Amino acid sequence: MKKTMVTKKEKPHYNKTHNLRCQTKAIATVFKNLSLEKKDIVEKMGFGALAHVPEMNISHALLRELIACYDDYYGCLNIFHGKIYITPDKVAAALGINHGGNTLYI
């Protein structure tokens, strides 16, 4: 029996999301296992809200749909019923996190 090489394009994808990574459960677990010294460093960097990320699994299909509907120029979701503007308050409410602290500019 002769083995044939399978290229990356020919491999089945098994419905994996290769362009999307959002694992709130992993973020919460990693942060929980950090030492107090490392947590202080993360807080000083302005990422203290990571301490409040809940351990929940988010559907990749839902995330794909949200990303497909997101308009980054206006900062809103374009849906059938209009536009939903995304604000830090809405993100904090949806994820159950505190969004206080210093503003991070990218």
C-alpha cells in the first residue's frame, strides 16, 4: 500500500474555526492560576478586568456570526433590525466583567 501526502488544503477541517480564537474559559483558568505577583503585573498593565472574566464557553458559530455582522468603522453590529452600537458598558454587561481602569489605546 502506497502512502500519499495530504496537503494542508486537502485535510478536512472538522468545522474548526481557524481564524477565530476566543476562549473565555481558558483566559479565566490561566488568570486564576497566576501567582499574586503576576496578577499585580497584569493589573498594572491595565488588564485587571481579566480577573473578572467568567469561566464560560462561547459558541464558535455565534462568534462567527457576530464577527461577520460587525462594522469596525462605526463600532456596531449590522443586523436585520438595524444597528447595535457596541460600547464598553455593553461588553462588560454581556461578559459580566468590570470595565473600570485605564483606557487601552491600540
